[in-house]
Amino acid sequence: MDKLDQFKLWSQELTHLRGISSILAWDQEVIMPPLGAEFRAQQRATLAGISHSKLVDPALSELLDELENEDLQELEQVNLRELRRQHEKALRVPETLVRELAEVSAIAYEHWVRARRDSDFSVFEPWLSRIIELKREEARCIALGGSSYETLMDEFEPSAKESQLEAVFSKVRPRLIELLQRIDGSPVRPKSLEGVYPVKEQDAFGRKILTSMGFDWNAGRLDTSPHPFCVGLTPNDVRITTRHTENDFSRALFGMIHEGGHGLYEQGLDEANYGFPVCDSTSLGMHESQSRLWENQIGRSRSFWEHWYPQLRKAFPGQLDHLSLDDFVLAINQVSPSLIRVEADEVTYGLHIIMRYEIEKKLISDEINAPDLPDVWDSKMEEYLGIRPSNAADGVLQDTHWSQGLIGYFPTYLLGNLYGAQLLNTASKEIPDLDSQTRSGNMSGLKEWLRVNVHTVGRALSASDLISKITGEDLSANYFLDYLDEKYSELYRL
Amino acid sequence: MDKLDQFKLWSQELTHLRGISSILAWDQEVIMPPLGAEFRAQQRATLAGISHSKLVDPALSELLDELENEDLQELEQVNLRELRRQHEKALRVPETLVRELAEVSAIAYEHWVRARRDSDFSVFEPWLSRIIELKREEARCIALGGSSYETLMDEFEPSAKESQLEAVFSKVRPRLIELLQRIDGSPVRPKSLEGVYPVKEQDAFGRKILTSMGFDWNAGRLDTSPHPFCVGLTPNDVRITTRHTENDFSRALFGMIHEGGHGLYEQGLDEANYGFPVCDSTSLGMHESQSRLWENQIGRSRSFWEHWYPQLRKAFPGQLDHLSLDDFVLAINQVSPSLIRVEADEVTYGLHIIMRYEIEKKLISDEINAPDLPDVWDSKMEEYLGIRPSNAADGVLQDTHWSQGLIGYFPTYLLGNLYGAQLLNTASKEIPDLDSQTRSGNMSGLKEWLRVNVHTVGRALSASDLISKITGEDLSANYFLDYLDEKYSELYRL
């Protein structure tokens, strides 16, 4: 076997192991009977160990070195570069640290669940402290050149620079606060969507919309799970989940559109290159741009509901008779500061993210420590959103991320909004009748545009290079902020 | 780490890889979207390759040798013996042969599907020829000492002797043929069960019966799939499937009881030893004894339906009014020679198996070859069952086993009937009120008896040692034959 074939085999094995591990995770969330958990954890640990050994194998180092001298095609170079990146990062973290992080995270997660249930931060605090120490150490080991936080962020948003993030986020924060205050002063009051929405009809309606978005049911599934998510096992097997609330169809529906946006990215990856690093989403931020763009910019737009609202009313007879189309569009875009990130609207969501980002950075740079968190959290909430949690469960304990060692992950949520708005701005220029397509329920133009420009590219370009290439300029907060300004000025008559 | 701990780790990794591979298989049958097949095959091949490397690793040879000199406890000795058995068998088959068998089986399976669809044996014949050659070679490589067929059978029924099988099967064949002829001469005519049985109610009723059998829903699931099966991912995650026919509840119901019997075995394995060879069913024949015993000897008995028939009538109002309890019990035990094994009744089933067993043996010992099969098949059908297939799809092409290289598998189905009847005979003596328990819908006595005597023992004893230990005598065909004689003499007034 020549060197390149060996490399391909190695890469494919790692890819398949990752796909398998995703099946185990999906199954655990959606299907597995309760008593299955203990042995499933052992199965997953076994698989993780095998993958890790394959990734840090000295024979891979040799192979990668030898390939440096070969005459490779462009895509092969991308694959080589990416596998080397993963290989070297994995090599820099000692196995003892990897194991300790896995063990401590598992215990910390259990304590976080209990702490949140009892709204008692002290139960979680010592474990969070340990997680933060270990993550600081991990960042020191990997040491990509920038700050420790930038190093950790690289896992989720490869090649992202803290300075760039800082520049956009510091622009977003005051604009969102200001917009929120203007909305707060508006006399406009959205009506309630509460009603009786049978789960079966919610499911059927959601599937209709996913179909119109171009979600391929031959290469994907929709199921229910306690925490909605999307996972691409392969580009031909992409699974999304939702959960239904009887008295409010909108949670499940916008959740489905959101996960559907993620799902289109996974289904759109270039399957001809499956098995290689290039056939992977380029970053979590870019992934989130796909979900947010569909969920908010398309799915909560008046144009979209011009087509779908009559059908929604038919699906749930009598439930929405009191809402005109305009009432409805206002109701699904209601802005109101709230304590919980995952329930936040489009305007306040960014503030939830920015405060987490600011707190994480300080944690990793030793400026604050776990015991400081409740106070820091509550103060930021008050400063940015004007409300203060009355208990830790609705405050600092609400997210699972830190308990699992996911630090540097939060900013990708807001990056998603920014990328999404910037992309859609370009898409609107390149598809001149996009709005009239949307108004007639035809989403194929946008889906194809995203497929060609974003999905099939995969990891051939980093998120920031991709956004420059597609839109002709670097990441900018303006598109998102202008979109919000325009939309909410109209809705709330500002 | 000491040698024993190393051994445990090795064994656990192999167990977890097997469990994972079962998840992939279950998912593919039950859940996976259609386009997922290609990459799933690659994932499964990757996993199989990793498992195989771990099993034939020279370091494992060394470890096993070193452990021979250690002072081990009884269960540790069982585990050592079993892993050595697997290790040595795997070592004897060259990797080229393993790979060729996997590749040829995959292609042969595709050709078998087409051949059966078009009822054209010639499409499958060359691939079956190749499979048989490869299996003959595999048997020569493994060479356990007995015949080639015995060597192949060892994969499914470890330690089984062809001479023992020959002794019991040659006794069963004439007795079944004779019983069938007597039934054929009976004036008794069972009534039809056809009706309208909504799938939802079939499902609910089946779940009730599975619950009464002691199937643990916290450690298992029931789903639907085109081909019903049971798979134990771990003793705490056991999955069974069924398929429903609207106009006949009995297919799904007896299928569920059958798979439930398999499921109880898997759930009853000693989970404290999960990760080691001892925590595994001892043979496919013993596994089938559990399903057949529940499906036929319990599930089709008059005693069982004394309790359940009124509830069945209530579940499907108006559908069974014309059948008394006796009519019903006769209807679910109707005997009638038919072409298809999986649709065969309890009396003719054994003849379907014996003819396959006889044909397989001749194939492996070079007495006949693939081109001879259609004629040999049709003649045996006529000789044993008095009917002749009018096409290959309903004849030699009906089973998938040979296309997948499963040779030596069929006899385990009949062994299951024999083991089951012999076990239930002993159980009836040791649980004196078993029949009245059954008549009152209480199956816990039998379930516990099987758990203690069969399930928790796992692989500590071979199937033939286990049957001797429990029943006090070697495998005998008498219990099965006497059970059939008594039951059908009464039902058909012979």
C-alpha cells in the first residue's frame, strides 16, 4: 500500500470510529432503556480509548512526516493538514490528563444535575473548580500560541482569534442592550400563542416544513428526546430530535426548523470525501449559522408565514383564529428578557452568550474562580438584561456545558447568528427572488445556495476564510445588528 | 497491572466491541434511514477488523499462556478457556480467508436477494458454490478433530458432536413423519383466526404478555422490523422486534413470545460477570430452547389461554366470538405441511430443519454441490412433507443463511425444541403447581426456574453439560416427541 492509501485508511478508520461513537450517543439519548447506562458508558469509553490510541500512534506521526514530501493534490493537502492538527493536539495532552478530565467530567456532571435540582451551587462548586484547573492545564499543554482561552476555543471554532471575537462582541453588546431598551419602551404587546396543539399534528406539520426545507428523509430521521439535538452519523444518516409541548406548538416547531438547519449542513457535506477531515463541518459557529438562519431569519419571518400560516391554522382548527398573520408574526418574535438562555428570544440571546463568554475567559485566565461565579453571574444578568435570578438553578447552574468541560463553546452560538446574517445578506443578492420564493413556500433556492457555498465545502476552508470567500468581507457584526434593528423596529413600531 | 487484570481488560474490550457491533446491527434493521447502508457497512467492517486484531494479537497468546500457570478460581478458568478457544479458532483462519468470506458473503447475499425475488436459482448458484468452497476451507483450517461439518457447527453449538446429533435427529425424523400422517388422517378441522386486529391493540396485548413473562422494560425494548429478532446488547439492554399483520394477530403475538423467550435469556445472564465469556448464552440451541419453550409449549397451551383468552377477546371485540377456548387452542396449533420453514407449525418444523441439516452436511463433505441443490431440496420436501415447491423462491432459495456463510446453524433450531421439552419436563417436576400457575396467568415460577438453572449459568457449562446437569440425563429426543404425541393426539383426536 502506498503512503497515501495508508493515510486514507487511517483517516477512514478514525472517521468510522467517530460515526460509531455518535450512534452510541444518539441511541443513549433517544432509544436506550434506562438500565443500559452503566455498560453503555463502558462501551463508549472503550471506543474513545481505541480512537485516541489510533490518533496518537507514532506510526501516524511517521506517515504524516513522509507525506509532507509527496506531491499532493489540494484536497489531499487539506486532509493532511487537518489530521496533523488533530494528531498534534492529541499528542500534546498527556494521557493522564485526558483520563482525569473524562473522569472528573463524569462526576462533575452528576453533581451539576443534583446541584441544579436542589438549586445549590455549593454541591457543584468543588467539581467545577477541578474542571477549571484541568482545562487551564489542558490549554497550557496544547498552547497554540494565543491565550489559553483561544486555545480551548480552537476545539470548537478552529483558527478563531480571540481578538476578532472581542472586536465583534464588544460591538454587539451595547447595540443589543440599546435595542432591548427601545423594545421595552414600546407600547406594542404581543398576543399569546397558548392553545391545544396535539402532538401528532405538531409532528406532521414539522415534517412538512422540514420537507420543504429539503431535509432528505431517505438520509435522515426525526425522533423525540428530552434535549433536542442533531447528529450526523454520516452524510447519509443524519438524525434530528425534538420535544413537544401540548399547549405551545412553537417550541417544538422552531426547534425542528433549528435542528433541520443543522441537519441540512450534515446531509450536504461532500459524501464523495466521507472518511476524510474535509467532509466535516468547518466549525460549530458555522454549524449554528445554519440552524439560526433557518430558525430565525427564515422561520420567524413574515414572508415565510405568508405561505405557512393558513396551513398552520388548518392543522390546529380553532386555536389561532384570534391572531391575524401580523399578530402571529409578532407573537413568534416576542422579545422579553428572561433568565434562561435556551428560552431566550433573538435579541436577548446574544447577551446571554456574551456574559458567558466574558465569564469563561476570566475563569481560564485566573481572574476569577468557581466560588466567585454566582455573584459574577447575577451582576452581569442585571447589567445586561435588567433582571436578577432568584436562585442558582435559574442562574449560574442552568447550563450543562462547564460541567462537561466545554469551555470556549458558548461564543459559537453567537458567532452562528453573525455568520448566518452575513450569509443571508449575500444569498439575498445572489438569489434576487429569494423573498418571493419564501412567500410561496419554495425554499429550494436557498437550500441549494447554502449547499454549494457552505455545506459541500466542509473543512476545506476555516469558518472565517469561508465567510470572507462567500461574502467578500471578514466577519462583521453589522449584518446581524442591522437585521435585528430593521425587523424589530417594524414589529415593535420603534 | 497484574496478568489477571490485563486479561480482564482484554476480555472487556472484546465484549464491548461485540456489544457495539450489535447496536450497529440493531440500528440498521430497525431505525437507520435507507441511504445509511453503504457507510454503515464500512463502519461495521472497521469494527470487525479492530475486534479481529485484538483477538489474534500475539500479546494475547502470551498472556493466555502465562495465566495457565496461575492459581485461578473456577470462573476465571472458564473465562480463560473460552477466550483461548476463540483466540485459537481465530488464529487458525488466515486473514485472507476471513476477508474473502466477508466480501463473498456480502455479494452472495445481494445475489440471493435477487435470485429469490426472481425465483431464479442460477443467479445465486455460482456465489453459493464459492461460499461452500470457502466454508470447506475454513473448516479444514480450524480442524477441531471431528468432521468438517462438526467444526463449522461448533461456532453456533460449541462442543456439539455430530454423532449425538445424528442419533437424536434420526429418531425424530420418522416419528415426525408418522405423526404428520396421523394428523393428516384426522377428521378434525381447525377454524380460521382471520379477522381485523388493529396493530395498536396487538402491540398492547403483546406487551402485557411479555410483562407477565417477566420481560424487564427497564432493561429492554420492543420495536418493529421486517425480520423479527432479539439482540442482547448487554444484559441490561435487550431488544426484541416483531412485525404485525392486520388480519392475523397470531403471527406477531407468537413472534413476540418467541423473541421474549430469547430476551429473558439475555436479561438473565449474570451481569456481575458482564465483560467475560461466561456471561454469554451457552449455545444457539440453548437460546432457541428458551424461545420455543415459551412460544409453543407455554404460549400455545390450553392452560395459558385459560387465563389469556378472555382478555384477548376483550382486546379485539367481535373478532373471536365464533371460537370457543377449545376451538381457539386448536386453531393456534393447526398442523399442515407447508413450503416455508418460518411459517411451519410445531410438528412439521423439525422436518424442515432435518432436511436442511442433511443437505448442509453433504455440501460440506463434498457429496453434493451447489448445482445439485434444487433437485435435492425438492425431493426431500416430497419425501418428508409430501409436498413439492413449484418454484425455487418457495424452495431452496427461501432461507438467507447459506448466502451469509451460516452453515451448521440450522440444527440449532431443532436442538432448541429438544432442549426446551427436556427442560420443561424437569421444571414441571420441580415446580409442582406450574400448570395451575400458568392457568392463573402467573409465569414467575417458570421464569425464575429458567433464570437460576439456565440463564445465570451462561457459558460456565456447554449446552450438553448443562442439559445433563439440570435434567439428570443426556440430550434425548423423547421429551419432545412425547410432548408432541400427547398434545396432538388430544387436539386432533388421534
